[in-house]
Amino acid sequence: MKRKFRMGMVGGGLTSFIGPVHRKAAGIDGQIELVCGAFSIDPAESLETGKSLFLNPKRVYTTYSEMFEKEKNLPPDQRIDFVSVVTPNHVHYAPTKMALECGFHVMVEKPIAFSLAEANSLKKLVDKTGLILALAHTYTGYPMVKEARHLIRSGKIGKVRKVFVEYPQGWLSAPLEKEGNMQASWRTNPKQSGMGGAIGDIGTHAANLAEYITGANITEVCTMLNTVVTGRLLDDDNSMLVKFDNNATGVLLATQVAAGEENNLNIRIYGEKGGIEWRQEEPNTLVLKWLDKPKEILRAGWSYLSDDAKRYIRTPAGHPEGYLEAFANIYRSFTNALKDYKPGKKINAEKYDFPDVGHGVRGMTFVETVVKSAKSNKKWVKIKN
Amino acid sequence: MKRKFRMGMVGGGLTSFIGPVHRKAAGIDGQIELVCGAFSIDPAESLETGKSLFLNPKRVYTTYSEMFEKEKNLPPDQRIDFVSVVTPNHVHYAPTKMALECGFHVMVEKPIAFSLAEANSLKKLVDKTGLILALAHTYTGYPMVKEARHLIRSGKIGKVRKVFVEYPQGWLSAPLEKEGNMQASWRTNPKQSGMGGAIGDIGTHAANLAEYITGANITEVCTMLNTVVTGRLLDDDNSMLVKFDNNATGVLLATQVAAGEENNLNIRIYGEKGGIEWRQEEPNTLVLKWLDKPKEILRAGWSYLSDDAKRYIRTPAGHPEGYLEAFANIYRSFTNALKDYKPGKKINAEKYDFPDVGHGVRGMTFVETVVKSAKSNKKWVKIKN
Amino acid sequence: MKRKFRMGMVGGGLTSFIGPVHRKAAGIDGQIELVCGAFSIDPAESLETGKSLFLNPKRVYTTYSEMFEKEKNLPPDQRIDFVSVVTPNHVHYAPTKMALECGFHVMVEKPIAFSLAEANSLKKLVDKTGLILALAHTYTGYPMVKEARHLIRSGKIGKVRKVFVEYPQGWLSAPLEKEGNMQASWRTNPKQSGMGGAIGDIGTHAANLAEYITGANITEVCTMLNTVVTGRLLDDDNSMLVKFDNNATGVLLATQVAAGEENNLNIRIYGEKGGIEWRQEEPNTLVLKWLDKPKEILRAGWSYLSDDAKRYIRTPAGHPEGYLEAFANIYRSFTNALKDYKPGKKINAEKYDFPDVGHGVRGMTFVETVVKSAKSNKKWVKIKN
Amino acid sequence: MKRKFRMGMVGGGLTSFIGPVHRKAAGIDGQIELVCGAFSIDPAESLETGKSLFLNPKRVYTTYSEMFEKEKNLPPDQRIDFVSVVTPNHVHYAPTKMALECGFHVMVEKPIAFSLAEANSLKKLVDKTGLILALAHTYTGYPMVKEARHLIRSGKIGKVRKVFVEYPQGWLSAPLEKEGNMQASWRTNPKQSGMGGAIGDIGTHAANLAEYITGANITEVCTMLNTVVTGRLLDDDNSMLVKFDNNATGVLLATQVAAGEENNLNIRIYGEKGGIEWRQEEPNTLVLKWLDKPKEILRAGWSYLSDDAKRYIRTPAGHPEGYLEAFANIYRSFTNALKDYKPGKKINAEKYDFPDVGHGVRGMTFVETVVKSAKSNKKWVKIKN
């Protein structure tokens, strides 16, 4: 490329949490330029947002439909290359679908859609158009997650036996949705979030992380879904026993009522010869445990790391990178694919190392299976692979 | 008392792990004197052990039967006050029973017996004799565990919602029982350990810790028991979903194949207002998390602790106490009860704060229920309280 | 502003460490656009760098002189607002001077110049032109450093008594400068780095951090400067006793031969009532210690923090920010000042909270005094304030 | 030996801190029996203490003179083997001297005496009598300190370059000596503590630890001694630059006004190839840092440790040992020497690995040199080896 990629945004108005995160992440590496947006269903907020971002007012749109219509008719040296969809869950499907239909690549927030049916429909569209869809499973963007995956793949800890993945948060310990908290409001509303509460919001991240690092798929779940806060409309707390297709077993937790916890996604994996531990809140550290030698602390920025991790690291050891940089890594893998994109040529997301529409379908399958398991008296429910 | 309590020991020969631990723990506070023992089924080892402990050779016995017979006939100013039973699991019941029948108080290693039936039988005997039986659930002897219990009781973190208790060890990752490791050998042998492997050995500690701190009882379990190492005869890995009688729910892990883990018993409890975290490997620290204020790190030896914790602390802040001191605390509570003992008067273990025969019965009930649940396709199995 | 600030860059070619850091940091908040540069003394590298950044080739210059000349003649709606000087130490002074003379604001890497004389000369120029000069003392950009400063200022820990600040690195443990490592090469070369090695490179950061957080100035030093690696031309290891103008005393370490350390800048401050501890490698955590209550762990992203910290935080608790974001905070404070800049009106750096030319002069004074103290047999040497 | 060693105690009454510590430490391994004592200058307290310890009232003495007189006339199968002197500093010399003169071995609290002159006098007496004197430098009793020493000795981190040893405490941040705190009272009183406050109380521990682990001696000091709390009669805060006889340099801190610190003795040592870090408050962990490979966490109880460490470990990995066990290790080394003692044969403390009268002399030399340096305007003052 001889120019930056041009990005449009759907959602991400002034009060949004995730919109600015996408914009900052996209800005870090200097490969992407935000040029237009439909930032809010409130036209005034959309305009205000565009202004604060120094956009050309003509390219601040009232609706995403308007945006896609107008952008696709701009000359190739002006119109956007891709769109980032950063709306609440129930507004992921329609703009993503329309973007693809208009010929734009898409970066979409997770979960990919409101239901498995919608997810499958998007998969078909991606397969048909050959366009690139990336899913913002941010946590797999961390370099030390890449290193963990590399270590498992290369057999360092032997055959994997146990996987413990947890995602405890505490922020929904009180009924914030009744106190005007907008983030809490849509995340606990089945009309906006779908059939899963915590399981969809963070449980999918936990499952995705476990499968990404181990390279194994969850095959069966035995689930306890709770709604701990009285009056809440969706689950806010989950625990489940899980089985993987490599014969490993484990536990997955995802709770938003672990009072005092921040965003403590973490994973521990044990193999025949050793164990691996990673915690998102201290993401530049990876702990390796061994049967017969001292525990090792691997740290971002060192020469002993694999190329799988190194290519995602921007700073020398001891200069911590964080959440925005992990996010930027998802954008980096996505734009690497965009660089190679040619109409009619299928892009292999695995090779470019970004979460794609297949992961979106898998996430929705996971949520629907877990909810089904939670209602069942049977111990184990199979998850479709 | 105007003298030290006189202790006899069953088991704990030169190659024993737990025998010396009991002796050192009993020695710390200068309240107990070891005066006799039947240390091994091998008479030579028993004698050798007694010699290394500077015992009068006349009081080093070949069998526990001999010991009890002879000791009970010694004059009151010489004979033992109590016996510590530190043999492998399948030899807990008989010497404990006989000790009680001979009028001796007992400190017995956990699990209290080989089966629930045996445990119930000991309970009857204790009820009948009025003698004191303490169970060596060491981990509840830690001062910061006492503090955690105090904080829960006094409502500091509000109504308890979630309990996550884990006991990961890694030492059985390889089939050590086939390589001549004696500790591994009896612990994986159903004839010596009973129907539970890891679940009996360490799962009972985890359950006991959770119930001790929260003051709530586990009512239902949904269990996955695995034998991960090929050819092993008992489970070496457990995960379960649990429900408590205070409506809290949680997860209990107990595994001996978490390669690289040492003895990482830990517990996290979340209430409406905050959370508590404790880890056995750094036992002098208790973490308090809050919904709306900074995390607090409580440390042994400070004046801000409750009397429930303070009475078990021997050193000022920053002078770490450890496993032997926790063990010594179990002995301290036990000897406090011994001081108040009068024939015919029932001692209340709760008041003296030591694990008693009731905890022993509960532990065996837990093991049997978990094993039953593991074999069932039903999600939840009730545990008898 | 109705547009992004336009930035030019001096230095920061493809092999530079700090150039890309400046560019990424400047890119995060979407307030700054890089439009031109003289990236290297090698014209080909400069051009290549500009190309990789998608710059207009006409604005990729061969020398900074050419850049300033041409840019100042561009129309106001095109020409740069400020320049970032990211060259090795001995090339800070000349481009900074010329930029100011051409009417451009400047962000300059630290140390501000090669000698105190040069620093004083720049100070005069800034005073005369009224332009804004910011110095990239990155580490004061961390939100939890702001919080520490706030806590000290508001008297939370009482009168400050002790300050221990350390900056241990290990990367110069071997003579890398003889093995072709470019970073090592210029940093250990007195012709490029000046009279101080580690003391200038990292000692100044440590001193600046201590003075920034405490609000007190170092008044006297008692110094041991060592060149540990044989054949090295500058110091690589320093320790000093220090006195502050608020009667506090302390220790400052700055070493690059602490084998195995990364970039472990850290500070511990003790007052009458408590202590504060911060470590750059885990920058989102601030530890508060108290005389009579539990240690507290303050974390970025929580509502209990002061506005002094909050205004520099981009993500919710548990979504770690790092080095690039701290750097971006220096740019943020700088651009906040730029927004308010009017010719003839003096900008108060203290109010906008960025390190300015005064800190640059102070840093050079510190280096020269420390080197003098190191050579003296007298215990204490005064530092000019 | 066919019996336990018989110990007498001087000091250590009911309100003592260190007396019970000695008794518990001596009790852990079952090798020592306390049989007599002169526990207090208050005869009633002495008696009460003896009673609480179940001693024969005839062997609870009013003065140490009485004790030594009477004990030496007891038959060999009753009288004590050694005496533990656990009084405040100014009462170390006289009872130690008399004990030696009466033919008893001695375990004496540190500092060995009130002045260097007294220390030298004891050294002469030990040399003359051939009796064994051990000094309670507890912190060198930790197994991971032994491991650190082993690693340095065997060259694992290469030639030692830097030594940073710190002993921060916070308990004297307020003038507790004016509030009736007995521990504070004698420790800040020059008539009871000698010429050094914090430097004698804890600085000697720091120096001893650094010299023990590195095997090198401090040769020069450049010292800042402060009395931070107004009205205090002795120093409560020290920092010093130090040089060692192996050409390493470093910093030694010892402060009792680091508000919020407990007993945070810690040491970091850097060599050509790596670094070692140990912290007393988490004593079972030893951190190894490397130039080119991941940091390693060594933990007590693992088979990869050296025999130098293993022989001092009582429990398996993950069963933490603490301060009392470190103390018990000093007693263990002492009793190992006692076992081999024969009149006329000189015991080599180095071989038995306990701090002896030589360390006592060295400690007093250190204190006197540091105090001298603190008063000097010269940067460096030599310390006599």
C-alpha cells in the first residue's frame, strides 16, 4: 500500500466505551485513517463525534445505511476500505451484512451477531463475497498469548491435560442497570444482548482464549448459569465443567458479580511436563511451571521469545504494552490481510492470525449450547463443532 | 495444668512425612511432650525412631495395641494424655477406636477413617466416651484463615454469593507409584486410601476450608472425577460445581496432576460488597477486594486484626509463620480443650475451634457423595448434612 | 482546534528505537498528524522512512535545516505546528534551537541538550520566543504517578521523610557497544551522550520522577559513579545518597549492569503516616502502606482516584495501559498547551502538567553535579536549584 | 547423643519478644530441652515464667549468677549444656562471659555485646576456653539464603558486581519510646543499646546477610545516619554506599521509619551473568534473573536445590516454613557442633555453618565504623577486617 487504509465506523459515539478503544487501537501503528462514521442513532451526537475527530462533516452520516450508500459511490481514492462495527450486540448483524453487501471489509465487535442464525447468515455472505471479516476478540492479540500458543503447539509442556480459564469481573455486583448505567443497561437486556448475559459478554472471550491457546475445541459442557442480582434479566454468573477434543478437561468461569475484581481474565493450562499461566491484567508476563525445574517467568520484549510473539511487540522489555496494543494487534493482522486482498482470492484468517467469521459462528454456538446445558438436568451437553 | 501434656504416637516412623510434622508442631509451644510411640509395623524401625527421639526404650512399642494396653496401666503421673494417629488412611480407624476405648483423647490425621461407616462408628464412640477427638485439618489452623472466617461472619463483605476453592498439586503428574515412591504408593492404592484418591487426600481439605471460612455447608455437587495418569487406580483430578446452604454457589478443584504446582490450596469468596482471597503458599497475607475502594492487603501480626486471628499468631508482622505453626495451632486448640476436660463433661469443639469427629464424618460423606456424583449422568447430587 | 496538530520529526529513521515510540504515542489520541520529517542523516533512509509512513515525498527532507526552511514558508493551513526531536543526545540542541528560531513549538527527547550551557541557551530562547518546549520525561506521564503526586501533595502520608528511587537495567552488562549494538554504541560514547552515561540516560529520569512526585528538589548529592564493564568510556552504574529541600533524604540508584533487570524504574516514598510505592513495569498499580491499617492497592481506572490521575486514563479498570499511553499523555498535555497558545502569551507548563525547558536545565545541572561529586572526596556536593 | 541437649535461659520473661522465639525455635526439632532459667531481673516474673514453662521451681533462678553457680555444681546428667542469652543488648556481655567462664556453651542474641571492646574480650574468652558461642543472626538460617550463597559460590551468576541490601521497618515511625512501648524504649536508649540505634538493631543483620551470601567483606562505607523522629536519642534511619573486598560495590539501607513496612529485609545481588533476589517476608522463594533467558523462581522443597539448602528444609514444596524454622536452623547448626564438641578440640563454625564470636566482633566493628563515617565529611571510611 502506498497509503493508509480508510476506515468508517458504525457506532462509537461520544458516550461509547468501545468506540474510542477501536479508534485509538487503529491509530497506534499509523496504518489506518478514520475518514467517516455513523456514530449514533442520535444525529446530533453523531455529528458532534465526527467534529471531535476532525472529520469532514460531509462524511459524518446519520445512519449506517446512508453511510454505506454514499461511500460506495465515492471514487476509489476516497471511499473507505473497511468499516468497524462497534454498536451494542443487537446492532451487529444488520450493518455488518450491509457493509459486506456494499463491498466493504468489516471489523466487528464480538459477539458477531444476536443469534446463531444471524451468525450463520454472515458466514454465508463472507464465503460468497470473499470479503474479509475480523472479529474483535481482543485478548488473543496479546503477544504473550501468542507465546503461550506457540509453546503448546511446539509441545513444550507435553500433551495438554487440564485447562482452567476464568473471566471474573465485579462491576455488575449491584443492579447498575436500574441506576442509569448505560453499559450495564444494554448488557443485561435480552433485547439488546441476546440470550446470554455474562456468558455472551465475557464467557465467549474465555472460551475463545482457551481454544486459541490450546488449539483444541470444547466438545461438551456441564453448566451452572446464575442470575445472582435480583431482578436482573440475564445470567451474570457462570461456571462450567468442559471437555476438549484433545481429551483435556477443565473448568470455565465467567462472572460479573465477583465483587472487587476488575477484568481478571486468566488461564492456566497443565500438560504432562509443565504448566502455563497468563493473566490479562499483567499481560506482559507468562509463567511457565515445570515438573522438575524452577518456574520460569517469560516477559515481553526478550530475545528468547518465539517469532509468533515477537512480531506483535512494539517496545523493548520493561516498557509495558497493554490493552490498546493488543487491540492494535488485531487491527494489524486484519490490515495485513487487507494488503494481500484481491477480489476472488480467499484470505486464510488462520495464516494472518485474526479471529474471523468462523470464530463468530463458534461463539454463538457456544452461547446457545451453554444456555441449553444450564436448563438441562443432564450432566453433559455436546457442543457442535 | 502444672505439666506438659503427654503424647503417644501411632505411626510416624523415620520415613514418614506427616509423623515428624506432628512432632515438630506439637513441640513448638512447649505444652506437649512426646513420651511414647508405636511408630511402625516394622519393630526395628519403631525402635530406631524412638531412639532418635530420645524416648525411654520401654515406651517404644511394637504395636499400638501393646502401647494402649501398657500405657493405660501406667500410673496417672506417667501415662499419656492423648495419642496422635499419623498412619496411612486405612490404619486410622482401628487405633483411634482402641485409643478411645482405652480412655485416651486422640488427634487423628485426616481422613478420619477409611469409610463413612467407620467414621460414624467413631462418632458414636466419641459421643459415648465424652473423650476429645481432633482431626488434623491443618489448613484451618492458619491465622489468616481465622481472619477470613471472622470477616465473613461479621458481614464485612455482605452476603456470600460465590466460593471458588482450589487445591492444585503437581506431584502425581507422573506414575510415581510405579517408581517406588512410598507417599504416592499408598495414596493411589484403594486398599490403603479408600474410594477416593485426590478427592480424599486433598479434596476434603478444600471442602473443609470452604465450609470453615464461610460457615456454610455444601449441599449439592456436580462432579467430574478423572484418572489422568494411565494405569492409576484412583482419581487424581477433580472439578466440581457446588451449591451451599446459604444459597452461594461455586467451584471446587482438587487435582494432583497440575504439573509444576506445589501445594497451592487457595480460596476466593465474593459477597455483595467485596471479596476475600487467601493462598496457603503465602499464608500470612489475606486480600480484601471492594466494590468501590482500593484492595486491601491484610497481614499477620498487625494490630488491626481480629482476636480470632491474633490469638493464633506467635511473631510480629513481617516474621513469617508457616505450615508447622498452622499445625501447632490445631494442637493448641486441642490442648486448650484438654485443659478444660473433665470426665462426663462434653467439650464443644466449635468453642475451642478445632476440627472434630463431626468434621471427620462430614469429610467421609463428602468423598462418598462426590464419587457417587462422578458416576452419575444426573447433573446434581445432594450431599447429606 | 478544528483540525489535528501537524507534527514534523527530526530523527526517528527506520532503525531508531524512540522515533516509532513518538509516532505511535502521538497517534493514539487522534489529535496529531505527522506530515513531514528529516528522519536520518542518510537521505535514503529518510526517504524510505517517510514512504513507510505514507508521507508526501515532498515533505520528506534530507536535513532538518531544509525542513525548517521549507516548512516555515508553507501556507499556515499546511505547515507544521511543532517538531519532535528524537535524535541521539548530541543532536538535540541544534535542531531544537533552529526550530524555535523558525517559530515552531518543540517536543524534544531528554536530555534536552549535550551540556548545561546548551540547556541554558535553549531556556533563554524559549523565554524570548514564548514558544512551547516539552521534554519527553515519559515516566511522569503514567496516571498512577500523577496519583502518587496528588497523594503526597494532599498530605495523605504526612510530611515526606524518605525517598528511595531506583532505575536498574541490565542490558549493558556486557560490552554491547563493541558488538555493533547501535543503541549501546551512542549511549556509551561521550561524544554522542555527553559527560554522563547511565547517569544521563536513566539517572535523570529517576531524579525527575522523585522531584515530580514529591514536589521537592534534590539539594545535595553524595555519589559513587562506576564504570563496571571494562573498557567502557562512560559510567554504567551509579548510587548516591541525596538530600531534598523539604528535609527528606534518600537514595537514588541508576545502573545498567543489573543483569536480568529490564527497565525497572521504581520509587518508594515514606512519610510520617504512610508510604507510597510505584513500579514502572507494573504501572497501573500504586501501593499505599500505612502505619496502622492494611496496605492498599490503588489501581488505574477506579472511581476513587483523583482527577489528577483520571484525566490521563483511557480504559476501564483491568484494561492495562502502558508505556505508549504514558508517552501519549506527555503529548496530550503538550497539545493541551498548544490549543491555548497565543503569540505573546506565556504558557505555564506546571498548569498543563508537562516537563518543560526548566526541567531540561535541571536535568543537565543534575548530571554535571553528580559527575563532579563522583570525583570529589568530600561527602556532600550541593546541587544548584 | 542419647539425650536432648539441656538449655538454660537468661532473659526471656513473659513480656519478652525474643525469649519465646528462642524457646519455640529450640523446641521444633526435639533436640533441645529447656531445663532452667533466670528470666527476669524481677524475681516474681522469673518465677512466673518458669511456671508457665513447667520448669522445676528449683531451677528457676533469680539472677544469672545464681543460675551459673548452681548449675555448674549439678551432676553432669542434670546440668545444662548451654545457655541462651536473650536479654537487651547491654546485658549480653556479662552473662555470656560468666557462662563461658563456668564452662557452658552459649547462644547469644545479636549484637554480641555493647561495644567492640566487649566483643573482643568475648572472642578472647572463646578462643581460650574452646567453648562454642553462636550468635543469633537468624536470617542466615533461611534455606533459600543458603541456596543464594551456594549459587554465588558456585559461580552461577559470575563475578559479583553489585549488592543492594535493605532492611526497612516502619514500627519506629512514631516516638513509641515515649508511649511506654518497652521494645522501643530499650532499642532507642543508648544506655541499653549502645552507640547504634537502627544501625545496631537491624543494620548489622543487613551487613551480615550481604557478607554471608556473597562471601565477601565490606571494606569501606560512606554513611548517612539520621535521627528522623524528633527527640529520639539514637539513629533510626541509615543509608550507606559500600565497597566489598571482591571489588563489588553497593548500597545498604537500614531504617525503622519506613512507615508501613514490616520487617522487609531483602537483598539483590548482580553478577556478570545474572542476578539473585531474596526477601525475608516471602522467604521460601529465591528469584534468579538472567541476561539472556527467563527469570527463574526457585522454591524451597524442590529436588533441584543444592544440599546446602536442602539440609535445612523440613517440609515438602508448598508447605511454607518461616521465621521460627530459620531460627531453629541456627539452633540446629549449633547443636550439630555441640554433638561433635570435645574439650580441647576447636570447633570450626564455618563448617557447621553458624554465626560465631567472629561475626559478633565483626558486627561491632561495623557499627562503630558506620557511626564514625556518619560524623565524617570524608566520603569513604575504611572498615577494619
